[in-house]
Amino acid sequence: MMFLAPTMLWGLIAALIPVIIHLYSLRHTKEIEFSSLRFIRELEYETIRRLKIRQWLLVILRMLIIISLIMMLARPVIKGFIPSWIASEKESRVVVLLDNSASMTMKVDGTSLLKTAKSLVLDIADIYDESTSFYCYQTNPLKQIYKGNPRDQSLKTSLEKINYHSSEDHLFLKVDSVLYEQDDFEPNKECFIISDFSKQIYKDMIDFSPMSSFLSDTEETGWRFYLIGQKELSNNLSLRGINILSQIRLPNSLLKIETEVINDGNKEKRNIPVELYINNDRLGQVVASFNKYQSKEFIYQAYPGLSGNIQGHLEIPDDDFVLDNYLSFDFTVPEQINCTVIGSSSEETFLLETALSAIDNQTGFLNIDIKLDAEPNRLLLGYTDVLILYNPGRLQPSVIEDIQMFLNDGGGVIWFSGDRTISHKDNFAIDALRLPRVKEIKALSGEAFFSVSVAQDDHPILYDLKLRHIDSELPQIYKYIDIIPPKKYIPVLKMNNGNPFLLEIPAMGGTFFYFTSLMNLNWNDFPVKGLAVSLLHRILLYLATDENNLKPVLAGEIKTVDIEDKELNSEWVVRTPSGMDFQLVPDYHTKQLKISHTEELGSYSIFKDLKPYTSFSTRLSEFEYPSQRLKKDKVLNIFSHNRVRWIPPQNDLKNHLKDVRHGSSLWRGFLICAILFFLIETILGRSKSKY
């Protein structure tokens, strides 16, 4: 406790006056004449001792009255956050950071946190006088929205222009940046942070080093922080992520879509519809109930019905946080696959060509380009979706470079190893393309063979394969290439001796499917099995489904879309979820479109020469969900000094801040005490006068 008028404490000497008067009165006895002993007998009802005790009680009460009044005049206060040596608000610099990220759109009692936060900024400004240096910033994107007099009406106008932004807030990085740029010469520096304080703070502290010392500065003249928290969420269901389980996609094949719904609030939710839409047609609905903080997963099955780029979304009814009630997604069903086959002769590739022709069946779905060249000098793969290398020998360095570029662009390769792989062993290609190392040809004599079995039932090219008896359709192997698999590979089919027949190898952004035996009746009976056409078809679909352009990005991030050389001079337009169109200019160096207008949540459509080209969706950062908040103690522990105060949500922020900054005034308490002591003294005094 401290006193704003300490000189008044000299008045406590006056508390001795009742004692002095009482002692003085005892030395001067008043004589009263009476003719009877009647008055002395009345003392039998009250002893002399009790009279003395009552007299001293009255003296003490009168002393307490004087002490209480003097303490009240000395203006006692509990020690505040601001040092007592700060002369006035003229020596103060105030910085307010207002979090306008997506999570601040959450509603409490029908009002969004962002709207409430704007009113809190005005309350903060109202406790300072016109001479204070006052700054206000929004966090997303970081921008100074006001500088000047805290009592100026233009501050309110500036606050009204702030809207929410769906991108990540990176709150403490913004605080660090603002304070680092401040030219702070004032002895008192105060920073107000109005936010819901997401867990991203911890991640940013690990990933970045602060430029300023606001977290660790222990000097008395360092920044003082007021962390203004927000109310808890009570009514919210959240759509969390979406996963298209079906990797092989056809218009007439069931598409499996998985999602998760979480109840972030503290209320039970009953009979909530979770609806699936594809191209704005509702194709599925689940009605479910959720207990407090419960999560549930759902899997939908639907027929796309179309080929090309397809847009879909999931939605649930609106609640207190609407941004997680709608989740869009994009996928593609291939319309045509461009396939390039490299072989040494037509006789060698005949069975492979026959299987590919059976897949196409003159529909134009499969565009096959066959190049018969045992040792090509270059591969022009600009229009190729899938490259098939049949029994390749030694590859030219230029060809290896072409394959690497093809893989880096997300291309897919089917590789059939054969005798040329051994006779023209190419260790340089093996290392450059991260292929298996070949050892030798293994062949069985007579009618002996190796049987083949499934290595991974849930692999996308085998999952939900419509064959009644897949075991009877698996090939018998007479001859194969013995290999040493690379470090990273996925076995798909294996022989009964443990060696692989087909494996998947991720490489440089693309994918290899590597067969250790040729499509040749001298090597196996795979060409005459019903599985051959189905398996090749699914591998082609798997490799030709380019998800790079369809991958979602976080709201506010730059989205890149790969395009081909011939498309660079086309007219490009991106359409936002709200229907706004923006012209795009390709990057001729990287052969990409770069889309920066991704602030909205939802699905974006890209048009080439006014025709649909591709699409992608934006996602809410995981740290913007209401459940990703830090508790009070976690936030305070981030600071290594004690110049920080947590301000809980409340209606009267203005007066609360005054008490926190300058301390709580206690004069009213001492005035009440003085009045109580006076009433008690009056009651005892009347009792005394009666006798």
C-alpha cells in the first residue's frame, strides 16, 4: 500500500487528543451535593470497573475515528503497475495490437470478439490524456491503423475499417516486429494485446528468433504488457479436414470421402446434419449427435458422375463460429491420359500395346504414343502424363535428365525390367533415378514357376478391385530380375520367394511402378490374365491423377499452378469463392501461375481462355480453431519478466485498467470505517449518559 498524499499522515498525531482529554478529566473531579445515599446504591447495578472499561472503549473509538479520517485524507492506494516516479501521461507511449485473425470472428452473446475488441481499444484510449503517444495496429496483415491523440474521434473511424482476415495471425511475431520498430524514448512504455492467444505462439517461438527483447528485457524501463483475454466458446461444431480415400477415380465408380467433426463447445449438440455436396448437388447426409468435446469421423460414398475437375464441399448448420462450418475440396477425374511408350521393337512391345488398346477400346480415353528406339537421345515429355519404359538398356544422360524433369513435375513412370536391364546395366541411371539395383536374371526350368501374392491389400491400385477371385488372376512367374530395392519403396505384389514382382517407388516428386518381369509369355503368364488390363488401367489412373494443382493452401498463402509451355500465352483468370475475377499473368521462367488473392475461404476456379482449367481450395489454419487457445498461465510463462498483467474479459475495462495501472484506491474503505466507529461511539456514549 502507498499514499498519494503522505504529508497528511502527520495528522495521526491528532489521534492522541482523546487520550489526553480523558487523562486530564480524571484529575479534575466534579463535586455534586446530595442529601441521600440513593445515588450511591444505584451503583450496585453497574460497578465502577465496568464504567472505566466503557470510558476507555469510547476513547479508543474516538482515536479510531480520527485515524480513519486521516488515512482517508492521505489517499491510500494499492501499489499499481505504473512506477510512482512517472510524472504524468506525457511520459508514456502506448501501443495497442488488435488481433483480427479468423478466430476473432467467433461470437459470444451474439457479438463477435473482433467487434468487442474494437470497443475495448476505445476504452483503453479513454484512460490516457491528449499528450500520450498512442499507436494502434491490426495483426492481419500487420498494419498501423492509427497514430496520434488517443482522444481523437478519427481513432473510432480507423477501427471501423478493420475486418477479419482468414490467414494465420503469428501474434507474437507481429508484436516483436512492432516493438522492434518503435522509437521509444519515453520512460513509460505500455503495450496492450487484445487476442484469444492461439497455440501458434509456441510454434513461432521455436521456429523464429525475436528481433526485439520484449520477452526477456528485465529493465524497469522496459515495455509493460497488458494481455486482454477473450470469453470462452460454448456453442460450436467444427469440420476438421477432408480426405478422399479413393485414389482410382472414374465417373461411374464410388468415391469415398472421409471427414471429422468435433464439438469444440461445452454444450451437447443433437440431431446435427452433416451434408456432402459435389458440384452443388447434395449427394450425402449424416445426422448425428455430439457430446461436449466429442469428435466423430464419417465416410461418404458417392458417384462423381462426371470427369474433369470437380468441386465439392461439406457443411453443417451455423453456430457461434461459422468459418469452420463449411469445408470445400477439389479433385479430378481424368478425361484423357497421354501415355508415351519407349521400346526397342514392335514385337517386344506387342503384348503391352494390346493391353493398352483394350483399356482405351477406341474411346479416346487413352492417347498412346509409341516410340521404338532402343537408345533414344532425348525424350519430349511436355504432353505426357505417364511414361512407360519397356526393357530399357543404357540411357543417355540427356534422357535421364528428361526423366528427372518429368518426375519433378509430378509425372509417373512404369518400368518393365528385362534382359536389356542386365546386359546394358546402367548404374548411373540407377543412382540418378533412385531405382532398384539389378543383380541377375533368375529363371526356373521345366514347368516350375513362382506364384504371386498381394503384398498390401489396401494399396490404391488394388483397393476395391472388382475381381471375384483375385488369387486365380495373379500371374505365374518363370523368369524375373533379381533386385535390391531402394531405401524407400512400397511392395505391391510379391513372389512366394519373397522377392517383389511389382513395387511403387516415390522419386523426386513423381512415382515409379517397377515390374521385375516383362509382359512376355516366356517370362510369365501375366499378359493372358484378366488382372493385366485392370491393373495397368488402375496404375495409369493413379499416375495420371495430378493433385499438385488441386492441393489446398492455407488462406492468405500464395498458390502456384503449373502450366505447360504452349499455355503461357493464354488468357488466365482466377475466380474467388465470392465470385470476383482477377487477371493472372504467368511466370515465364517457372512456367507457373501465382495466385496471391487467397484471403477468402472456399474453392477458387482457374480459367484458361474462358474455359475451366483447374481449381483449388483454401483452408483455415489449425491454430485458428477455437479449441487451439492457450490458458492464462501458459501465456504468462512465456515472459521472463514480471512486467506483464493478464486482464480477464469484463464489462468495465476502463476502471479496471485504471486500478491495475495506478493501483486501487482505499479512501472509501477508511471513510466507511470512520462512519462505523462514529455510530458505535454514539451508541456507547448514550448508554453512558444514562447513568
